[in-house]
Amino acid sequence: MELILVLKIFLIICVIVALYAIIRNLDIIKIILIYWKDLILRK
């Protein structure tokens, strides 16, 4: 029972860290998406 609780806490921390990383890199992701869109639509 305690192992499940520890795993849940660990999972929640991982999700928070992942969301923080995505939010921090949002500008880079936007630039990459715009670049790919231009690359595809140019053809």
C-alpha cells in the first residue's frame, strides 16, 4: 500500500517537472512548428 503511494507521488512530481519543461520551451516548440509548417506548405 505504501509503495503505491510513493509511486503516485513520484508520478505527480514527474508530471509537474515535464509540464514546467514544456512551458519553459514553448517558444522553441512554436518556432519549430512554424518552421515545419512553412517547409510543408512551401511545396
